[in-house]
Amino acid sequence: MHNIYEQNKPAILKAQKNEITEYFIYKKLALNIKKNENKKILDEIADDELKHYEFWKSLSQQDVEPSKWMIFKYYFLSRIFGLTFGLKLMEKGEKNAQVNYNFLGNFIEDAKKIEKDEEEHERKLLNLLHEEKLEYAGSVVLGLNDALVELTGALAGFTFALQNPDIIAIAGFITGIAASFSMAASEYLSVKQEKNNKKPLKSAIYTGFAYLITVMILIMPFLLLENVLISLGITLFNAILIIYLFTFYISVAKDLPFKKHFSEMALISLGVAAFSFGIGILVRAFWGIDL
């Protein structure tokens, strides 16, 4: 058996390095968390990682240094985008580690057991993390969705009807400001009637702010460029990029299918934009607008 361990020592050391790296990631995050429940969860996962490291160390008979880059990377992502996103992204990105475990399981009986226990335990624990970022994600989604659908449609219509970048930007900005306050007010009233832990005012702020930021990103090309069609093209690209980034965030943090949600949002936004562009053509033709 000792010969088997020696022949496969690189794979064992790789598993060992992965475990000690994750141990330091969880421990470092736990030290910077104020919520006791989240701190307890991360400490528990870290202890599991250390036990797994000690198991592999008993086979390799040597210490292994953690990956400082991976510690920095996932600590940074978790602090910026939230614990759940950063840590679940780390777990999803461990395909190489899973392949390594499967390989080691061919001759080390406990390897597959460790992998199975680790995946199940960490999944359960990570789902227990409580974060405001995710608690109010629905409010952010509401603001983003409405801004992307309504404003891309409005800007597409304005583009052909008005054909003046400054006027399109002003019209889009006024429309966006009014809509952001309207959406925030609707979210406030909606949450106030619901029986949950969300605060109506905070939900309204998240919705309105998400809407307003999206508005600024979408109208920016019309403020910077003279050609309205190029501006509209960039606006649509920005809309798809926003959809892509936020859908990716939600799909990782909440374990949702990425392709399905991305396709739905993208098709709706582009479909409304195409329809509104057609309306703009009709308005310009029938009303004879010439600016």
C-alpha cells in the first residue's frame, strides 16, 4: 500500500493543497464577519477542511503550503460580492479537484467518501448563510428587469422617432427618473403588505437604485456619440452585458440555471426594443416628426 501512495503522491499533494487552501479561505473570512451565525458556519467548514488536510498529510507524510493567490482571489470576491457568491463560485470552480478525488478513489477507499461528505456538508452549510445582498436580491432584480425592458424599449423608439442623441438622452433620462421613483414606490407598498423580514424602505431603495444605475448605463452612449444608431447598438450591448453579469451572479449565489434565466431576460429586453423601434418608425411616419 505504501508503494501505491508513493506512485500517486502528486495527486495526494494536490488534494492536500486544495484542502489547506480552503481552510485558510474560510478561516480568514470568519475572522472578518460580525454575524455570529455566519461565523459559526464558516468555522465549521474550515474545521472539516483541516481534518481532510490532516488525512492527506498522513498519506503524503509532508506539509503543503496553501495557494496564496486562491486565498486572495476568493477572499476578495467574497468581500465584494458577498459570502455566498464567492464561496459557491469557489465550489463550482473545483472541477479539477473533483477529477483528482475520483482518480484517488480508485485506490484510496476514503477519498470518495471524503469528497461526498464534503460536498454535501458544505452545500448545506453554505445554504444557511444569511446575507442582506441575497435577501434583497429580488428587489434588485425587479429594478434591473424593469429598467432593461422599459428603457431599452423606450430608447429604441426614441431613436427612430427623434433621431437626435441629445434629445433621446434627455427623454430617456426623464423617463428613467420617473420610472425609478415609481418602481421604488411600488416596491415599498408591495413589501409593506408582505409578511417577511424585508424592510419596505430598504427594498424600495434597492429597487430604485438598481433602476437608476441601469438607466445611466443605457443612456450614456447617446450622451457621448453623435450617431444614434451606433448609440442604440451600444445601449443594447450594455443591456445584454448587464443581464449576463447579474444573471451569472444570481445563478451562482442561488443555484439557479444560468442559461434559462439569461435567455429569458435577453429575449424579452431585445424583443421589446425591436417592437418599440418599429413603433418609432410608425410615429415618425404618421406624425411627420422632423428634428
